[in-house]
Amino acid sequence: MHARSMLITGLSAAILLACSTTQSQPERSAEAEAELAKRLAGRVAGEPVKCIPTYRANDMHIIDDWTILFEDGRTIYVQNPRGGCPGIANHRNVLVSRPIPSNQLCSGDIQHLFDPVSKIGGGACVFSDFVPYTKPKA
């Protein structure tokens, strides 16, 4: 019985460890860091929000595979997808909401990447909370 309980304990620990490990965000390149700083200059971070209104394509700015900005009037929302969004930074792929586009983007939404030139899909992004950045009122 002792060996069996040790095996169960060991398996339980391995499962918990596997569930708790998350992919860490790699270091941002100097170019991406400079672009992010430029876009957020003079703005202050607010409390994260679960959803934002949908956006127009011109209002989305891709910093790198880990950072997407959405502009809505005076507010810029920073999105850091869970596990990143590999392939979005090459600026060839577009985000496609499935199955039905709605009037907002929310944490937990899965956005698929699609290359309109080759007509091939490639990967997906799972959105996390959005951090709003606004300019303080003068």
C-alpha cells in the first residue's frame, strides 16, 4: 500500500506542476519596446477590464507577438494574449473572430490568425484582460 500511495502522490504533484506552469513572455526587442513606449507616452494605466468594444482594423496596432494595442477614442487598450500570438507580428496575418463576431472583444476570446494572401489559417490567440491607458486630464 505504501508504494501505491507514493505513486498517487507523485502523479498528483506532476499533474499540478503541469497545470501551473505557464509560458513566460520573452524579452521584448528594443524596437518593440520603443514603439510601445511611443504609443503609450503620457498615458497612465488603469484597472484591467474584461471586455472592450470591437475595433476597426486601423485602430489595432501590433507591437510584437505578445502585445496588441486597440485604440478607442482617448483610450489605448493593451492586450497581452495568454501564451502570446505567434505569427501576428509579421503583419501578414489578420485576426478573425469565430464563430460569430460580436460587438466586443473579451478576455477568454479565441482569435484565429488568417493569411489573406495565401488563404491559410495559422494559429490562434487567447485574449487576457485588457489594460486601458489614458492621458490624465489637465
